[in-house]
Amino acid sequence: MKHNKKDLKSDSNTNISSGNSLFYSKRFRKIWMIFLLVLVFLIIRLIYIQFVDGAYLKELAYRQQTTNQLISPKRGTIYDSSGKKLAISSVVDTVSINPGKITRKDEESTKAKKELVAKGLSEIFELNYEETLAKVNSTSSVQTIAKKVEKDKIDKLKAWMDENNISVGINIDEDTKRYYPYNNLASNLLGFCGSENEGRQGIELSWNSVLTGTPGKIVTSQDAFQEEIPNTDETYIPAENGNDIVLTIDFYIQSVVEKYLKEAVDKYSATRGRNCYCYGSFYR
């Protein structure tokens, strides 16, 4: 049986068209299956993030978006039985910087400003310039420059900031410092405090929980560039100052005892003398 060329060509086109349809149909099913697998994976991932990692991610976001500025409480005063102050806390300041906020429009100007800030801070607080510059160039959000700073240096810093038109990036936060008005009087009994106002020895240590108080804080919101977001709610939690303690020792008797003890040690060339205390205490 003979077939003309036209019929053969028509059959060939039909076979090719059928093969192409089958090819595209298989390809479409593969793409659809891949799409479904990706969709299922995304749904499972979303469920995992929402219900498994949800609490952790929420806490992480809160930490990144909020700043907590601590407010130091004033440590309680220690009195003798007659009301004389044997240990007191006075207001001082802590100076810190936010390196990311010490910037200008271009890189060269920013570098010059950071060097200016480092030079000013190192001169005012008598610090090493290179170490101060390293803090100013740091990538951390906060760097502490000086603690327990007296008012005269804070006034000098404020004047320098005004003179150089620097209003952001340098923080002055209120703090407290422990003083003993009568120097070494009853020092073995009173003890002393560390740099963070925590008791280390004597009454300061044994009654630390009573004297310390509870820190307060100011909670604010910040953006991804660690800039404070304006017009947001600010939470202020005031600090609770520590309680005062009254001892049963008497300032004048203690002074006389320590005076004659020192004279006896000097007279007999003793290596040491023992000062006996008789005390009790209560707090208010």
C-alpha cells in the first residue's frame, strides 16, 4: 500500500505534537510538585518559628529594640549610737559613650570627630589616649570611660561638650560613691565597699543586703541603628535606696580607745594591737 508524502508529513506532525504535549505535561507536574514541596517546607518552618522558637525570638527582639538605663540606688548610711555618720554615700557620675552615635556625614569627618572625642576624654579624665580611641572606635553599643567621677570633672566635660558642639554619644549617668568621714576610725569594724558599691568586709559586707537597696531603670525603645525612637512610651522604675544602720558603738569612746591603743603600740614597739569592739546594730 502506498502513502503519499502529504499523509506521511501529517502523521509525523501529529506524533511530534503528541510528544511535545506529553513532555510539557510531565514538566508541569514536576514544577507543581516542587512548588508543593517548597510550600509545605515553608509552612512547617513557619509553624516551628511560631510555636517552638516563638518565645525565644520574641525575647531576642525585645532585647534588640529596648535599652535599659540603670539607676543606682543610694547606699544606706551607717551611724554610731549618737547619730554621727560613720559611712555615707554621695552622688557622683559614670561617663560612658555610644561609639555608633559619634559620627558625621562622611567617613573622613567621622574619623576626625572620633579622634577629637578621644583626645578630650583622655585629657579630662587623665586616661591613655590610644586606649580611649580604641573605645571610641569600638563596634559595641556602649563603652564605659570613667566611674565615680566628681562634680568638678563633670562640669569640665559639659563645658568641653558645649564648646565642641557635641550633644550625643557621650552619656553622664548618676552614681554613688562611699565615703568614711572619719577616715580609718573603726575601719576594721565598718569594712569597705568595692567599685560597684557592694560590701566587701565588716559591717558593709554582713549587712550588705540591708544597705544596698534596689536599682531602678529607664526602659526606652530603639531602632536597628540603636537610635532612640521618638514618641514611644518610656518606662521609669525608680531606685529604692538602702536602709540606714545604727550601731551601738560611740564615736568619742571609739576615738579615745584607738588613740591610746596607737600610743601603746608605738611606745612598746609592738607589731600590732587589738582593738576590741562591743557593738550591736539595727536598721531603719
